[in-house]
Amino acid sequence: QVQLVESGGGLVQPGGSLRLSCAASGKIFSFRSMGWYRQGPGKERELVASISSGGITNYVDSVKGRFTISGDIAKNTVYLQMNSLKPDDTAVYYCNGNVRLTYIDVWGQGTLVTVSS
């Protein structure tokens, strides 16, 4: 079974940085895009950033200029560099891949990011 496995979460002080990584475990899927979602305490899950197979990136307004998404969609790997972290960035971050043609979503198990002094 294909899974996406995240790593890199943890506790960081406000203003600090973290880098999240995501890679597929198992069969490689043909993703049309990959991205990072997050769900904070008492909040709905939201798309943070995405990258298409053509390299087009998209960010939610609240992270523009602070977060950078990168990766190799063909190899099912994606990264999220997070700088100038704020307490509001505290959330479980989920890696996502959207399969070409079927539009099926594949999810990781999530990694917790806590921004606190």
C-alpha cells in the first residue's frame, strides 16, 4: 500500500525554522501535484502550499514569504521549509499527493509542529 511518510516536525521557538520532508513508501504513484496541509487546534484542515508536476507553486496568504515548498513530484518527494515561525503555525502538518487522472488523494499520517516559547 502506498503511503506518504512525513518527518521534521517538532518544537521550535517563535521566529525559528523547521524543514518538513515527505516521501512515498511503497509503489511510486504518478502524482499531478503534491502539497502540505495543516490542522491547528480547533481549526479545519487547510492547504498550506502545493507544487504541481510542472513546478507551479501555490501558498496560503498567511505563509507567503515565510514558507517554501520544493520537491520532485516524479519521485514522490516534497519538502516544506518554514521560516519565521509563529505560534499560529502550530498544527499537525499533513503531506498530500493527488494522483494523475483519478484525482485520488494520498495522505501521510501527519507530523506535529509546535511553535512556542
